[in-house]
Amino acid sequence: MFEALKAQPQDKILQLIQMFKDDPRTDKVDLGVGVYKDATGLTPVMRAVKAAEKKIWDTQDSKTYTALTGEPGYNSAMRQLILDGVVAGDRLSSIATPGGTGAVRLGIDLAKMANPGATVWVSKPTWGNHISIIKFVGLPVAEYRYFHAASGEVDFAAVLEDLAQVKAGDVVLLHGCCHNPTGANLTPDQWKQVIALLQAKSAFPMVDLAYQGFGDGLDQDAEATRLIATSFPEVLIAASCSKNFGVYRDRAGILISISKDAEQAKITQGNLSYLNRQTYSFPPDHGIRAVMTVLEDAELEADWKTELEETRNGMLALRAQLADALRKETNSDRFDFVGRHRGMFSLLGLTEAQVTRLREEFGIYMVSDSRINIAGLNARTVPVLARSVAAVL
Ligand code: LMR
């Protein structure tokens, strides 16, 4: 039977993790996968998460099943963190999922169940796994141009031009903040224009919110999502706790749906729970419980926010340093956009050949489209990167 299987294309981000591991050079620099690293190169367990895990260890006396939706307290705390009450609670349905990827996958599954004729629109470029998942689920993918490589900014005229082709009921996947891979984000005014266009087209918005708190702040990064939530009768939101709680391997995410009214929300909830049941039954609990414990404890929540802010400020400082170093090394303002971008990533706009040279000659690893993980840098490696980029231009 297995002879019928074809080799699968390798995910370029995951492939890079292995190549980096296999490289014996001691001065190599990993700017590949989107994982936060502190100045010493460690991806720390956040203080509040560690304290929550201790609390769980001390008090948990059973590991029996909880709910098909995942712990209800997690669902309500996450709805609050993301939506802050802007939509009436009785219009919301949600399930805990294994990471943001689990939420994206089940969100696309739900979209297909509701409208098998939908096309899913993604930004060009987008996170590679978006396209892979949509194709795997079996919906057609269409791309809207998003990025102007020469300026490093959003190509907003192209966004509007391409989204004008969307048909009623098509799903439009939007990055709520911290666009992956470009780092270039819509301004509040541009968000309003996109929303007005999608309303006019009767499109169905699905938001991927994987980096809340990594851009400008927890509330600022949720602003676009909240605006979308209040502008459409129906919305899907796939969110991740991997980055903002640092619980990558524990797989904590959530899929939230907004329905037109309370009656529909109950049916949607039943469908979400059904999707969990068909896919893996109960979602994993550990990371979800740690997140819930942090959000339900005022002291832990305050400490988490403090550490998240330190993390964000660290990335912003690295952005400023890198933009500065690149300006000096290249004697131009070509890369100033790095300082304006937000989140973990910036797309440098280098060719694949230049990216290969950076890896082979300088031991600097980035995704082949020239996406760098800002959080993979530190004060020592910023000048190394800037010098090396200038050398391959
Ligand atoms: C990334 O884009 O690097 C992250 O979302 C990690 C992943 O799974 O690809």
C-alpha cells in the first residue's frame, strides 16, 4: 500500500532547523524558525508560566478528561485577551487547539464544511504552511499581492486591486498583526479600507493572530482583529500562545468563531467541538492550563505582561540596531524598513543566491525568501549580519 505514497516536499522552515543543527561552525547564526531567543540564545520558559506550572503541579490531583472544547476557563480568558469584550459573548464559540497551526487547520476545515465552494485568499507572500494546509484540506487558494520588495513596505494599491476580485463567501486570511514573513503591517486606516472592501464583497474574514504582544503591545496588536470582529456578522480567529507565552512545544492555541446571533453560535460551537473530536478528541491540556492559570491570577498575569514587554522591547531595540548597522555597512537607507517593521520577522528582499551565500560563506541561516527572525540576533551578531549582507549585495 505504501508504494502509492509520494515523497512530500520538505517545509523550508523546518528544513532549515536541521541544516543549522548539522553545521559544525561555532560562529553560525540562526535567523530561521520563528522562535524567540534572549541575548544568550536561550528560549526561556517565561517566569509566570513556570510559576503556573508549579501551581498546577502542586494542586492537580487528576488528569481525567476535561471538555471537548478544552478547559472552559482557558476559552474565556483567551476570548477576553483577544477580543476584550467587543463582541457579545453569546455570539462567540471556541475550542482550544494544539497551537495556532491546529486552529488554522480546523478553521479551514470548518470553512470547507460551511462553504465547500469557497476560495481561500492569502497574502503573497504568507506563512508557507497556510497554503499547504488549505491545499491539504482541499480548498482552492488564491493570492493577493501584499509586499513591495524594493521599499520593504505593504503594496497597498495591489492589496486593494487583488482583493477586489474576491467573490461573496470567499475566505480571506488576514494576519492580525506582525505579518509573517514580511514584518510589514497595514496602518489603522488601511485596515479600515480593507474591511470596507471585504464588507462590500460579502467576504468571510479569517484572522491568524500568532504574535499578539510581539509588535506594539497586547491591545495594539489586537486592534485590527477587534475591528474585524465588530465589522462582520461572521468571523474566524485562529490564535497561538506559542510565542507570547513561550509555550511552543506544549501546543496551546484557540479557534474562535463569531456567529451572527446566539442561536447560530450554539450550532457553530457544536461543529467546532465535533472537529476537535474527529481530529484528536480532547485537545492537549498542559500548555492551555498553564496559560489559563497565568491569565486567571492577577499577579502572574502582571508578571507575564512585564516579561512580554521586555521581550518586545528587546526586539524593537534589535530592529533599531540592525537598521542602523545596515545603513552604515551599505551606505544607503535601503534597509531602513527593518526599523519600521513589527514582530519577529523582516523580509530583507535578498535573492535566493544571496541567501545561499550568506549561509555557505558566513554561516548565517535565514529562510530562502530572505526572511530573518529578529529575535535570533543579539548585540554581537547584529554587526556580523550587517557586514555579511553588505558583502553579498
Ligand atoms: C515560523 O514561521 O517560523 C513559525 O510559525 C514556526 C513554524 O512552525 O513555521
